[in-house]
Amino acid sequence: MPTSRRAFLKSAAATAALPLAASARAATTPNANPSAPTSTAATPPRADGPIVQEKPHVSPDKLPRNVAHMVEADGRLRFDFGEERMILDGGLQPFLLCTKAGTLVLQAQSPHPPFPSPRMHYPYAMWTTVSRDSGKAWTRLPLKPGDNGLNTEGGTVQLRDGTILGLDTYITPGAKEGLGLGHLYTSTDEWRTLTGPAEATFDLPNVNFRASKDDGGHPHDAQRLHRRMLELPNGDLLATFYGQLYGDATPSTYMPTMMKSRVMLIRSANRGRHWKLVGTVAVDHSVGTEGMNEPVLTRVNRGPWAGRLLCLMRTGRELYETWSDDEGATWAKPRPRVFAGLDVHRTELWVDMFRHLKYGREGKFLDETNPDNLKGCVANPDLIELRSGLLVATFGVRIPQKACWPNAQHPWNGNYLAVSRDHGETWTNVVRLTSGIVTTHYTGVEETPNDNEVFVVYDYGFWRRPSRFTYGRTVKITVKPV
């Protein structure tokens, strides 16, 4: 997470049906301006004719040759890895959806500024690309001029009737205390068209929209929806967000104006148009550098804990997990989840590698007495249950937390996929997908229409580097006979 990860601008989008058919521009892949414009001018900037937000990006680096390998295995599963493919040149921090028909929808940050408008939005324009042939070919969808559109970090879901819903990641304060406002988008044709935004309302009593600055020190008057929506058997929807209640005022260790966050659960009985706060999923301001944030939620549908909700969360250090057996009314005490012994507190394993290396804009040496410099971080988990009942998680490991970008060579530094055969109790199969190369450590995973086959995505590069792209592959998981 760079210092601009939660940095925001204010933007708005008009309600419209957005055509997503391919165009001559749509198949190209648009790089980098870390700061977005603050002007509200009606005419967006242009570059050689097309709007800047559509300008293609071409990375000088080629696809790295990653050799996926096991870092923990119980001998019960076989993994077959498909060919890595370029998905979105210029794209960082991907989020992924796979429909029942096999349509893959990927969104990632472009290198370009967003359109200026008054509603809060991310400081980069978001690019969306679609594959309808199992990830072999991808078509980037054109942006509507002046409209920043849907940021799918807020969560997407395909309902049982085939309708796809998407929530924009930002919940902004409404006109009265405890009211939040969001944007809801809908597709009924496999993401060929996307209708929205429709206004979504949120009853969020005691939520403090203005409790915290972001991790760049900028105002952040919003709560953040993150990762997934779930459809319950009765048709209700669940989603998670992170932010603060009144009284949450513990500063982050590396950004004192950013308050540590908690993860909360909301529920909708009308297909996402209105949401009510169920309660807190996890809070512990003594944990990590950021508190509980960037949650991902899944529902266990098989085995002895069928109906259980399982949530993984980022903290700025190790991941934490919790679960609920009553549809989110109560939650177990959150606990650390360390995969394959990848303990980000074990600084003695890498201090000698980084002691004499400089990093940061000031070119300082790593401070061995400062845990924010030397310890690692596990970033942005994703989590799904396969139709067979296997659980699959993906995540990134940063070694060290910030010096990993100019000095990416530690072998732990990379992206991972883990599988649980016992519904989340243990994770005895862990794959290192990338190792020792530059990445933002954001991943996404979805099951394809082929049982026990997942499509996993991750990125290469960094915000201020000319080479940056999202790529990925299929992974087929076979349970060996006993």
C-alpha cells in the first residue's frame, strides 16, 4: 500500500446506461500521474485526440517468467498451472469477477488521473477489461468521458437469477447523521452493458465519516466498502466495509492523522438499494499498524460448519481472521492467520539483506530500531469457496513493509495462493506465485465454470515505474485419491 492507497479526490457520476461493447480504442491498454486534478472543469484533458484517461500504456518490461512453487504442501492436492498471460498493461491492484457463464471482468488502476467531479473517488482512473474466452483475450472497455464510473473494489456479485450487482467502494456522508450514500450498478447481460449509478442508502448509526485522514494525510470523509457481496439463501445481501465509529481515535503508527479502523457488516433486503448496519465484525486497535481493514467475506456452504461466514482482514502486519455462525450477528474473537510460517515479524530472517540498502525519497538507510521500517506486511486478501467445498485464499507478502518496492529481492516478497481442505480450519497447501519481483501485492481469485479451476490475477510494477501491468493464469486443483 503506497502512501496514496486511500488518498481520494471528489468525483460524481451521472445515472446512465453505459455501453460496454468493444471499440477500436477498447482493445488497447492504456501510465502514471500520482496526483489527480482538483479542477471541476467540464472538459477533460486530452492527449493527441483521445481523452487522457484512454491513453494506452506500453510497459518496456516483458512478462516475468514466474515459476509457481509450493511453500507448504500436505501431499493431498495436485496443482496444474496455466500459462501466465498479460491482462491489462498499465493496470495495478486488480479486482476480479467471474460469472456463471465464464465471463471474466477485471478492474485495476490506470496510470492516469480520474475525471474531475465532486463525488469522492480514487486518485487514478479505473480501467475495466473483459474476457469471454477463459482469459485468453481481453478487451478493455472505453470510459465514458467525464464519468469515473464504478470502482469495483466495493464488491461485485452475480445473483442466482444472473443479475450482476456492483457497489462503488466509497460510502459518503448523507444529509443527516448516520446516513451514508453510495452508488449501485447493475448488469443483466454478462457485463455487456452496465446501468447506473443508482443511489444506495446506508443506515450507519454512530459511524464517524470524518474520523480520519487517509494514509497520505489527506481528508477522507468516507467509509470504504471492500471486496465482495454475498447473496444469502433467502436473497438478502451481505457486504463488509471498514472505517471508524465515534470514539475510534487510535492513530496509525506510520501516519498519526490516520486512525486505526474496524471492519463492519451491512445487510440489504432489497438487492442493494438500501443497507442496514448489522454490527462490528472485528476491532482491536492494539493490532497491527492500521487496525482491521481491507476485509474479504465468504460463506461456507459445505461440511460441519455449513452457513458459517469467514472473514480475512489486513492489519498492516499479519492477516487476522474471524467467523460467525449466526449470519453475522456475533463473531469470534479475531485471531492471527499466518500461512506457511510466513511470519512478518521474523525480521532476523532479512535484516542482514536490507541493513545497507537505502530507500524512500530521502534515501535513508533502514532503521533497525523502527518496526514500521523493518517488519513485513500481508496485504489485501481475497477468499472464495469452490463448488467442491475447498477454500482458496490469495494474498501478498511485503518484506519489508515499505522497502520491498525499491528492494524486492527477498524470496518471501511476492503473491500467494493457499487452499484449505477443512473449511478454513487449516491451510496446508500454499503456493508462491511470484517471488522477489516488484508488485503492489494485490491479487484476485475466482472459480471458473470448470470445477476446482481458479483464475488468479496479480500485478507487476509500482506507481512511479514505467513498467506496470496486471497478469494472471489458471490454476487447476485436483484432490488426490486417498
